[in-house]
Amino acid sequence: METIAPVIELYPGDDGDLLELLQMSMGIESMEGVKHLLAVERTRGTRYYVARVAGQIVGLIGVWFDPTGRVTELEPPQIIDMAVLPAYRRQGVARALMARAVAEVRTTGCPTLWLYTSGDEIGVLTFYYKLGYRLAAVVPDWFGPGSRKAILRLDLS
Ligand SMILES: CC(C)(COP(=O)(O)OP(=O)(O)OC[C@H]1O[C@@H](n2cnc3c(N)ncnc32)[C@H](O)[C@@H]1OP(=O)(O)O)[C@@H](O)C(=O)NCCC(=O)NCCS
């Protein structure tokens, strides 16, 4: 069987484009909560990009970087949200979104990209590992008792 890669369009997302996917990425039920966190991210200068396939928004990424280019500590994370609709996974959508974010961060001369995610989801960790991220630290009980937060680092130099 022949597999055809989808045409993935990337563009800056407005709030209406983002909410449903943000809810998935943030893992919170309350849409008011999602809107609040999005407002916080917008205020600190986070930029969001969405991926569109055949006219439908199927994925998103949020990227933030210190305009001074001097942040080397673990917080705040620079990739803040990443999600792809289940039906569109394993087709390179997240890889394309991450490439867009990395290209933007590279223009700042920032040598390292940080993010954190659940340390308990092997598929997500494999995704980041495939893209070159490496484990920097694990924080126990971050998302609740028994959970693990994985802090990941991508060397851009
Ligand atoms: C993690 C996530 C963003 C990946 O999106 P995606 O569009 O499916 O990823 P891609 O197709 O670009 O994957 C690129 C490579 O990463 C690896 N990969 C991606 N998902 C994987 C999985 N579930 N298991 C193992 N490897 C995986 C593969 O090597 C893949 O390349 P391949 O399909 O050619 O083998 C998506 O599964 C998702 O939205 N999950 C739920 C939300 C979430 O947990 N977000 C992270 C919070 S920070």
C-alpha cells in the first residue's frame, strides 16, 4: 500500500484556533482555565503556531524565548504546549511544528531549548528523543503523587 504524506501548513494561531488543542495539551477540563492559562502565556510573549491539514487545524505548538537570549536555567520552559489531534498523529505534524519553533529560537542565538512533559508517557518521551531532546532531570510527584515530570533539553549549537 502506498502511503502519502499530508501537506502540512503552519501559521500563527489566534485564540479561537488554539483552545481545543490547548485543552488536550494542558490536560485540564475547564475551558475557562484553558483561556486563563492562554492569557498568561500571551502576556509573557509566548507565540503559538498551528498546523493545518486539508483545511483543518490538527496541531499546535507554543514557543517562548527570552528576548535577551540569556536564559540558561530550567524555567520558564521554551516549548510550552504541543498537541496533535489523535487522528493525525504519526504523520509528521508535531515534527513540522517543532521545526518551526526551533527555527524561530535559532534566530535569537539561544544555544539551548528546554521543555518539560510527563515522564510517564513513553510515546511522548520517544517523540522528543527522536527529535534530539535529552533528559536533563526528573521531578517526582509533579503532576500528582507517583507521577514524574521530565525536563528535556535540546542542544541548538
Ligand atoms: C506527542 C505528540 C505531540 C506527537 O505528535 P505526532 O504528530 O504524532 O508526532 P510525529 O508524527 O511528528 O512524530 C515524529 C516521530 O516521533 C516518534 N513518535 C511520535 N509519537 C510516538 C509515539 N506515540 N510512540 C513512539 N514514537 C513516537 C516517531 O519516531 C515519529 O516518527 P515516525 O512516525 O516516522 O516513526 C502527539 O502524540 C500528542 O499530541 N500527544 C498528546 C499530547 C501530549 O502529550 N503532548 C505533549 C505535552 S508536552
